[in-house]
Amino acid sequence: MMAQYLALKAEAEDCLLFYRMGDFFELFFEDAKIASACLDIALTARGEHEGAKIPMCGVPVHSAEAYLARLIKAGHRVAIAEQVETPEEAKKRGGSKALVARAIVRVVTAGTLTEEALLDSRAANWCAAVGEAGGEVAIACADISTGRFEVIECGAERSAAELARIAPAETIASEASELSELATTLRPRAEFDSTRGEARLKTLFGVATLDGFGSFSRAGLAAAGGLVAYFDHTAKGALPFLRPPRVSRTDACMAIDAATRESLELTVSASGSRKGSLLDAVDRTVTGAGARMLGADIAAPLMDRAAIEARLALVRRFHDDAGLRDAVRAALRALPDIGRALGRLAAGRGGPRDLGQLRDGLDGAWRLGERLDGAADRPPLLDGLTPLLRGHGALIDLLQRALVPDPPVDAASGGFVAEGYDAALDDLRDTGAGGRRAMARLEAEYRERTGIAGLKIKHNGVLGYHIEVPAKAADRLMAQDSGFTHRQTLAGVVRFNAPELHDLALKVTQAGAHALAAEAAHLEELTGAAIDRREAIAATADALARIDVSAALAERAAEGGWASPALVDHACFEVEGGRHPVVEAALARSGERFVANDCRLSEDSRLWLVTGPNMGGKSTFLRQNALIAVLAQAGSYVPATRATLGLVDRLFSRVGASDNLARGRSTFMVEMVETAAILAQAGPRSFVILDEVGRGTSTYDGLAIAWAVVEAIHEENRCRCLFATHYHELTRLAERCEALSLHHVRAREWKGELVLLHEVAEGPADRSYGLAVARLAGMPPITIKRAKAVLDKLEAGREKTGGLAAGLDDLPLFAAAAEQEEEQVDALRAELDALDVDALSPREALDTLYRLKRLTQE
């Protein structure tokens, strides 16, 4: 047995091996130590290997899913080794001592889960692969629990941002990939060959050309082929359900890099959970599929104005008709998750209950479609969705006739095929039921014949049907002429058999076995019928999810008094009464009111410099406007009284930072890297929020960097930007930058206490209130007093010398400074290029050196 185990373990590579032995999955050696610690189960030992006891632990097969979930969550991969023949087949093959053959039938990984118990119903479970070819980069991703399959042509520079958007449970790349640091699993280079990838896709979808699915780059084919090869590896040849791939390009969505997603907490909060994120604050969906789609919408806001307005029109229809909205949400709430039920069936891991969910879900979708068809003033998007809810009449009828109202999860015990669907099956059941009634009559007859009132007919897996009597009454059945045959003696009872019972038991057992076989055949037939319609069923699941998202966004808008954004083609950002949805919800729970603020960015006022005290609400103001842009382009109403927005092609947030010790970066270094990325990528249609740039270094360095960044944003990037700072010296830039306007968050001191008003007003802050905030934080009075004395001294010195900002008014603007520096460098280079060093005399060389030195000082 150990030889077989070790061979399978070698095949399993870096996975924990679940080795099937009877009713348990056993783990040995190092796997056992890892699993016992992770699962908190007993570690035992058995036999010896190379002179040492073999560590061992095990989990019951019937509860293996719960243990698998814990191992996968802990970051492990698990290979499942099942028995692939019966003991009888093993004996026939190799004699009485032959070992039952086992094989790895599946590799369970975080990105290849389909089991309901292992998945979050409200979150997609993506597995992604990075493909490279000819200098191009693409990402293929699939959620095999629903069959969704996408190929994203992104390029190397945006691959990290796209992976951050997708947030895959697992990322695959070639072992030769230049982007291997993005991957969790590396696979052989041959699996990412673009030519082989194209062939794999054609074979998988049974087509001669992929043109019908879109235009694939070589990198896209490499990524898709690598992903399919990985699924083939983990499923051991039984590929899961995959819909035809949808090709997309990154310019179809708002570009949001990983740092911005983390800063804005779009779908996951800083703590790593859904709670506290924008998605959590917005989500009012009533189905798992709707929650998954809403998460995808918020993660990838659209750039197509027509598509956004189509989504908004459907939200508006539900928003304006509360009766229709309530009815639709009630209908959706009662529907099962047909997308994931289909995924389990297609992967060969489904059962009768999944078929029942398809039956009930498709029937409910049909009824919902009829109701929506009867609604007036249907927006175009709804007209396109309602036909997808119907068209499954034959399948619904088949499943309604074939299945009992509440089918079981497991098919092993039968009982899921409805009476009247199969006459032969009904006869077998009748035979079994009649045999059981005859068994009861035979039990009564035996009691009467023997006079033993405690006699019973029982069944177990070893003896089958047998007669059981109390030990004190067993003597009369032991007699040779009693007609009973002794089988087993236990403490307190003795077991027997009899010819009549044997014949009847054989009849009942055969009928039951034939009935189970018949039901298994029907399950296969019904599953096949469902899989034949997998594309149409998946389209219905998507349509239900879109309707759920629209009705949920309408519910959230009605609940919070949100407004429908107006989209325009020019780069403006006009918001009246804007709020931060997450902060507003948190304040509402404690009975407090959120202070709404306006934001009006336009061509002549595209850069706002916001000053004011800490805790005054600067960061909240910056973030809420970024979130409003995300919600609007996701097709949602926004938390504001009114909003008119020009589309944002790239969103950047540099708000807060932490160090990255693993990559050798301090907090300030992280801040500079993120700011550099903004300056390199932001354009006129971008939206940027910057908070306290330069605070992580010395005062002079920080002010210099912040000054230069403001100028660069204004002169070079020319994007819409909110820039919060404590460097009041930056307010001088308003005199030199025509599109920069000054604003501050209001605060007042009242009777020695700081009152934060959280209102954004025009003009610069009169001071920073740093000492007042320190007092609010509970700093000792003696420390506050000393800080006040130091501050008075510093301010006196600043007034006398001009302070930090001395001489800044004489600086040329960013563009002029850059141009001047470029000219100086070019003049020096020209002089050096013209020199013939070998022809210079010592005196000429010295004169030339002085001349070059003067050039650098001009």
C-alpha cells in the first residue's frame, strides 16, 4: 500500500494527498503533520517506513468538504486519490490479496472550486492566467462555478492593475514568465504556447475558427490556452463548464490601479473583508448572482456612455416604480442560484438538488419575464433581458415531471425521481415496498410460531436481512429442526437466518438495486438535457443577475436619497450635496448626520487645493468624489443631490500609505512611487485625488515636492484633481496657476475647544489648528503648552525671514522651469560634443574648463 501511496504522492507534487481508504481520506508523512495542525485533528502513527513510524491522520469522506474548505482557505492545494475499482474487481484482476487501484481524480485548488460549501455565494471565484507572446501581455480568467470565461488584452504595464480588479483566488503563469511575481502557481512553459492555446480552444468549443468569439492576440491565446491546460490538469481530463470566451480590452473600463483600489476600498476594506467597503455599503441585492455582478460592476466602471446610460435607465425605472421594484425583488429572492447549480452539474459534481434548482429557477425566471413584459415604459436594456428569461419550457416541463418537489443533495440513496415518470421504476419500487410489507408479515408469523415476543427482522451492511432475538430466548431457534440457521452471537442478542427470509430479502434487495440503477440512469439523462442547454441557461442566470443589480441599486438610491448622474462629453465634475456612502452609513448607525459638500471642477477650475485641520474631513471629501465617479460609471445613482460628470478614463488615489518592507520600501518611498505613477499616466480625462503629498520627509523637501507636484498636475497632466495639504505655502500657487482654486474645511475654536464643521468652503484655511487637534487627541496639557511656546517662536522667525516660502514667488512656473533646465543641459552638451580633447594644450584645457563651469552657473 505504501508503494502505491508514494507513487501517487509523487504525482501530486506540492499538494496534500487525500488517500481514500474505506470511509476515510488518510494523509501520511509530512502531509499528515501539516493537515493535523491546520485542521486541529489527532496525529497518529502506523507501521514503519525506512525504520521510522509513519505519521498519519484522516478525515471522514462524508464530511470531507468542511475539511477541504479549511485547508484551501489556509492556502493549501489538495489532490484527491479515489478508489477506481471495487474490491471484487481487484480480486478478479490480481487475486485475493490484490490492492484496490487508486488514482488522483481531482486537484482541489482555490481557483477551481465548484462545491456550494466551499464558495462564497456573493463573490465570484476567479482563476486567472497571464499569457505573453511577441512582447504583448494578456490575462485569461474564468469562474468555473458559473462558466464565465474572459480574455483581457491589457499589456504588461496594466497587468497588475487588471489582476487587482479581478482579484483572482489563484493566478497561473508560465515558469519562464517575466511576470511570475504576479502568479501564485507556475506551470510548464509549453502550456502557454499560443499555437497550442488556439488548438485547445477550438477543440474545447468544437469550432474551426475562433473569429466568432472575437479577435485574439497571440498573448490572449497563450493565456487562454494556459488556463484551459491548468483546468485540465486539476480536473484530470474532465474539464469544467466554460462558456465561450469574451474578449475585452482595458480601454473599455475606467483604469484603476491596485493602490487606488486599496485606498478607496472599492470591494474590500482595509481589514481585508467585504464589510466596510463601497460594495458593502451599496449592495442591496437579494441573490448571490446579483451580488457577484454588482461586485464586478464596481470593480470595472464602464467607459461607454451609451452602456452606462442604459444601465441607469433601468435603475431609474425601478427607482420610480416602488411597487414594481418590490415585486421583482420578492420574486428574485425566492429563486435559487441557477448559474452555480449548472456549473456543478457540468463539472460532474452536481446532484438531484441541482436539477431541482434549475427547474425552480428557470420556472421562476419565466414567470418574472412575463410580469416584466406586462410593465409599461420598459427601457431598452429591460427589453433585451426579458426574452432571455424564457425559452426553457421543454426543460422545465421535463424536470417538473421527472423530479420530486424537494430532491435530495445525494443521489446515492435514490428517491428523487417522481412517481409516474417511469412505470418500470414504479414497479420496482412497488416490489420493494411490497417486499417490506411482506417482511413485516413474516416477522409477525415468526413471533407467533416461536412464541418469542422480542423477535425482530433487521438489516445491516454485513449480514443483510436477518432475524434477531434476545439471547435468553435463542435456545429454541438453535434446535436442528427449528428451520432457523444461526449466523451471529452478540452480547444480549443472537442472530439467525431462515429460507423464507432469504428468498424475500433477495427479492427486496434486487428490486432496490434495480431501482437505484434506474434512478442513476435518469439522473444522467436529465443532467445531459440540462447541459445541452447550458448556454441559454447561463444567459438566463446573467439576465436575472442584471435585473437584481438594477433593482438593488434603485432600492439603495431610494433608501439614501441618491441622484441619477448626468453624463457629459467634456471634462467636468459638478456635484451638489455629495456624501461618502460608507461614512454616511456608519454615522447613521450612531445617530449622527453626515455633512454634505459640493465639488465643482471645470476647465477653469480643474485643480482644487484643500487645506484645513486634521479630522476636518479633507480625506473623506477627496474619497467621496472618487467614489461618486466610480458609482456613476458603474451605472448607479450617486450619493448626492445632483451630479453632472464627464467620463473619467483613469482614476488615481494617493491617500494614506504604509510601508512595504518586503520590497524594501518605506512609507515615503511608497508615496513617491504612487505619485510618480500618477504624474506619468494621468491625462486630461483623468480624476486624481492627492492627500498630504510630501509629508513623509523633511519640511523643506516635502514642501518642495508638493509644490512641484501641484505645478506638474496643473501644467502637464491638466486633469481634474483634488489636492489636500497642510503646506499653507502652496496657496501662493493660486496667483500663478489660473485653473487652481483654493478651498478649506471649516473649523472654529469655541471657548478653548476645537469645533470641526466638516464643511468645504472657498479660500484657504486661516491656520492648521494642529495644537487644537492634539488637545482633542488627549495630549498632556504640559506638552501642549510647550508646543505652543515653540510654535510662537517659529512663527515669529517666519515673519522676520519670510519663512519656508521665502523666494518662492520668484520661481518660474513648472513648464518654464523644465524648459529652462532642458536648455541648459543642451548648451553644455553642445560645448562638450564640439571639444577635441586630444588637440588641447594644458592652457587651453584650463580655459575650456572655466568656460564650461560658467555655463553651468548661467
